[in-house]
Amino acid sequence: MAPEIMKGLKDVYLDTTTSSFIDGEVGKLLYRGYNIHDLAEQSTFEEVIYLLLYGSLPNRQELADFDSLLRSNRRIPDEVIQVLDLVKNSHPMDALRTGLSALSAFDPEVTDNSPEATIRKGIRLTAMGPTIVAAHHRLRQGLEPVAPNPDLNHAGNFLYMLFNEVPDEETTRLLDVDFILHAEHGANASAFAARVTASTISDLHSAVVTGVGTLKGPAHGGAAEEVMKMSLEIGQPENAEEYCRARLESGGRIMGFGHRVYRAEDPRARHLRERARALSEKMGQPHWFQILSYVEEEAMVPYRSRGIHVNVDFFAGCIYYLLGITDDLFISIFALGRIPGWTLQCVEQFEDNILIRPLLEYTGEMDLSYVPIEQRS
């Protein structure tokens, strides 16, 4: 009897977790038991990192100490800057992958997979990730990297290093919320890949690099970039109806809709929808949000009955674009927000480890006779 094949491991439970809970039927997401809506509206990314890594919300002193720890770990070695300069013509995700890998040479705990050491390494990688992305972006423009600013929070510092300008409070909060929304999301492709690496008893740096490499694939992390490309092709709100009809009738996809686990609206989307509208108006470019609104409220409404709803990436691309962030950096921002989640997934894998090794059913030919090369036609 042939085994049941679960393509893509769909609906297969790998393990138990306390990291996040997803109910795709109603669109519910919890981090460590806390609703994403509460965290997005009331928390900060620093607080969410602490929650994910330590399992509880910090008090004021704990958060202050943790924030100080993050800020003190932002600088990357000069040798890593040199590596980034050597690969400055590469895609930002390739540079991030290379930079994170290079950091392993300078981490004294690289081979220590204890929960405590893994969390400490995860904190360092979370702190240094934005420095890598910003430094590479400036190097490829022929500019000097901007040193981290200890007076700014995690999101504000990233924008500062990217543009060499202190961002306003509203812009900083916008990116802060974006990081929160991307911090953790169960056994998605990149988290699963990171856990596979961890299951071999490799190190956290290797696992996070695996996560970055997996996230780079357009089937996982590229939707925000594709949504913005679609918006640019549409150009103006009055063109949206014809564009969407032609795209759908030709068998094409409208990016930013549908999700592997959600049959209802992605709960993260609502927190970027209103922020995209406000930013679009603030920047004097309301047409970008108007285009997205038409696509969501007109073109894609018939697909809701099939469980195809807007996802978190739909509005993210518009926000990044309006902030002046180049489209090939979009996935890198996703990755920077996800490093704490990958870290937590690896902590759980290390704590009760078994090598992840699924099976493949062989359907090829059997027991063929070997023919020496001189006898082959």
C-alpha cells in the first residue's frame, strides 16, 4: 500500500510550540499567548523581542535593561564591513545572508547551543542585522556606512543608518509596528528551514542564515515587492479596474492576497492598512493607497468566498516605497523583523531535538542492469 503523500507537508504537525498560535479560519494570531492586535497597537518591537525570547512581557526595568543590551550590540566588526564592501553589488538578501554568516567568526559562543547562549546570540543577531542591511545599502551607493545611533530605538536607528537622517516619531513607529507584525509566524517555510538546520545540531548563525536564504524565495517573502510593482504598473486609480480584469482573465495573480494558513483576512493586515492610508496622504501621494483600496474592495471581493483575503504584504510594499526604501530591500526588512522568531524556533528545537528527516516515496525504475560505458549506444 502506497504511503499518503502530504505535498509541502501541508497540515502535518512537526512538534509542539509555545511561540505563536494561528487560527487561520478566523484570522487570529497570538505571540506567546498575546493577541497581535494588542501588541501592534500598544507594544514596541523591543518589548515583543523580549516576550518571544523570554516568554513573558518585561516590566519597566527589564525592558530598559534589555533595550540597553540591544543598543550596545549594534556595531559590527570592521572585517564584516569589508566583506559587505566586497559583495556590494549583490542583492540585499544575499548581503544579509553573507554578513550574518561572517558574524559567526566573531561570536565567542557560536558553538554553544544551550538555551541561554542561543538567546544571547539571537539578541546580537537581531541588533546587528539592521547594521548589515544599512551598511550594504550605503556601500552599493558609493557612500560610507553610518554608525549606529545609541539614542534611537531599534526601528529609528535602522532608518537613521539607512538614510543618515534622524526619522520623525511617526515614521519610526510605523516601522516599529511593521517589525512587530513580522516577528514570528509559526512553522512557515523559513522557520521550518531554520529548525531543520538546528535539528542537525548546527549553530544559530547557520540556522538564521538558512532562514534568510529560504525567505528570499518569492513564494515566501517577495509579495510586498510584487504588490508595489503592480501598483506602479497601474499608475493611477482609474487604471486599476482594467488592469485587474485583464490580469485575472489572463490567468495571472493579484499579489498580496491569499495565505497558506489563513482562510480569513490576515490579522496583521489591518495594522498596515490604516497606516498606509495615513502615510500616503502625508506624503502627498494618496493615489497609491487609492489603487490598493480599489484592488482590495472591488477587484478581489469575489474571491473572499474562496478564502482569499488580503495578507500582511499587501500594504507593506506601499509603506516601504513611500518611506523612500528601494524595492529590493523589502524582503530584508521582513527578515530583520523575523530574526527573534527564528531564534525562538531554534531554542525550542535544541531543547527537545530530533533530526528532522522526512521520507520520499520512490517512484522511479528499479533494479536496472548496469551497462559498461563502451557498450552504451
